[in-house]
Amino acid sequence: MSKRKEPSNFNVWRSYSDMMAGLLMLFVLIMCVTLFQAQKNYDEKIAEQEERIAMQVQYTNELDEKNLTVEEQQQLLQTQEERLNAQQKKLDEQTAKLAEQQKQLDEQTAKLAEQQATLNEQTAKLAEQQATLHTQEEELSAQQNALQEKEDQLAAQSTTLEEQEKQLTDQSTTLKEQEKQLTDQQTQLAEQKSALDEQTAKVKEKQEQLDKIIGVKADVIEALRNEFTSHNINVDIDAQTGALLLDANVMFDRNDSTLLPDGESVLSEVLPIYCQVLLGEEYRDNVSEIIIDGYTDTDGEYEYNLELSQKRSLGVAQYLLSIAGQFLNSSEIGLLQEKLTVNGHSMSNPILNDDGSVNKDASRRVEVKFRLKDEEMISEMSKIVSEE
């Protein structure tokens, strides 16, 4: 009796084993399909995430390149959000498709029951698929790590974006402060321009006076030159100052202040002409001083040369006054005495050669020059003009 039942039990167990193997194969197949679908969804999400990151990088680059204002950044962020919403809508559509595919999977599962016999033949293939699944799991893990890195990068970029927004806010505040400073500076500039216009008008007025005074001095110098030329007398008159240069070597012996006959002869020719021009009706009101300056060379003591230069200039002045009645009337003589000034300068202001050495012969000289009444004003106005 027991020997007859053993085959039956063996068949039952074998059938049970086959059924369990079939269920296992069915479960494994369902898992493979599910993993395949999950892998596909994961790839789509990865692509979507990469697209978001690319859009975020593009957005960050646009901020760096264009240095957008806060309002423009908000507009770009809104556009970015709209794009993300559109992508989310696509993801929802894909999820719906996945549900539909899941339904189809359920229908296919029912068909799998009919393919039990085929599963026995595909057991070997399942082992290969398990190895493939293991490989895919490793790839999935690597992809998850890459996704995590990208998420970290996205978080870092978000932090950078927040910092840039803060910097932009600070820059806007600084810009407002600079605009206020610019307004204040423009106000100050307007005030300074008004003051400058007033000062320019004053300078222009003084410049006109200066030109008039300089023109008078130039006219006097030109009149002197013309008068000496008309008398065929060759003299050295400074074109800038109108100074008449007289050689002391002709008028005085060395270390002496007594006029020589040749010196008196020279003075009797040049001084009358010089004084007649300066004391004539045309220029007498403009002349403040007629100055006789004496100079020596650089030999000897300063004090001795100072006394000698003073005596020589005084000797020329005395000679001029002694002959003044020959070419001036009494009122002109009075003007001459009022305006005549005598100075001795010792060895100062020597005449130099081209090589910088002292020309002692030229340095021993007497200069007769004049100063206009307004020359002090000329000096002051020249300073003002030069400052402007």
C-alpha cells in the first residue's frame, strides 16, 4: 500500500515545486518589468533634472553677463518657474502613461500564467538577467551618486544666486547714495560755475585794463625808438622794459664816479630825447618814475661797489638836472625832479656770457628806465590771470 502512494506524493511535491518555481519566475519577471519601467522613469527624471540644471546655469550666466537689475532677475525667475511648471506637466503626463503601462502589465501577468511551461525553459535566461540586473543596480547607484552631486551643485548655485541678489541690493543702495552725491556735486558745480562766471567777468575787465596799460608801455617804448632813430642815434633800449643801457666804461674811469667828457657827451645826446618823450604831454600822466640804476662788476667788496654804483647813478642824475633847462621848460623840470629816482645795485644782476661766466665789461653799466603809474596793478593782474 505504501509503495503505491510514494509516486503520488512525489508527483504532488514535484508539482508543488514546479508551481513554486513558476510563481518565483513570475515574481522575478514582474520585478524585472517593474525595474525596467522604474529605470525608464528614472532616466526621464535625470534628463529633466539635467535640463533644470542647464537652465539654472544658463540663468546664472545671463545674470553674470548682463548684470541684470532686481526687476529683470525676478522676471527671469518667473520665466524659469513657468518652464519648470511645463516640465512638471510633462512629468505628470508620463506618470499617467506609466499607470497605463502598469495596467497593461497586469494584463500581461494574466497571460504569464498560460506561459508556465515556457518559464521552465527560460530559467537559465533568468540567471543571465539577474546578472544584468545586478549590473544595472550598480549603474543605478552610480547615477544616484551623480544625481546627488548635481543636486549639491544646484544647491551651491542657489546659494550663489542669493549672494548675487544681496550684492545687487547693496549695489542699488550704493547707486542711490552716489546719485545723491552726484546731485550735491551738480549743485556745488552750478554754484562754482556762477562764481567762476563772475570771476571771469572781473578778470576780463582787468585783462582789458592790463592790455590798455601794456599798450601804453609798448607805445612809450616805440616812441623812444622812433625818436632816437629820427636823430640818427644808435642806442640799446630793452624791448620789454624800455630801459636805456649806458656803458659805464665810456662814462667813468675804473673805480671812479666822476663823469668823463666822453660820458657827458653821450648823456647830452641820449638823456634829452629820453626825458622829452617821457615828460611830453602824451605820456607824462602815465609815468610814475624815471629811474637811474648804477651797477658794477663782481670784483671787489660789495659795500665798496654799492657806494661806487650809487655815486655813478647820482653823477648821471646830477648831470641830467644840470642840462635839463636846455630841453625842458620849468614845469617839465619840476616833473623831472618829482619823478627822478637814483639807485645803486653794487655787483647784483651781472651780465653773463653765453657760457655762464660774468661779462665784467658789460656788467659795469648805468641803466635809465621808467615805471608807469599802473605797473603795480599790472603785476597784480598778471598774477590773477596766471592763476586763472
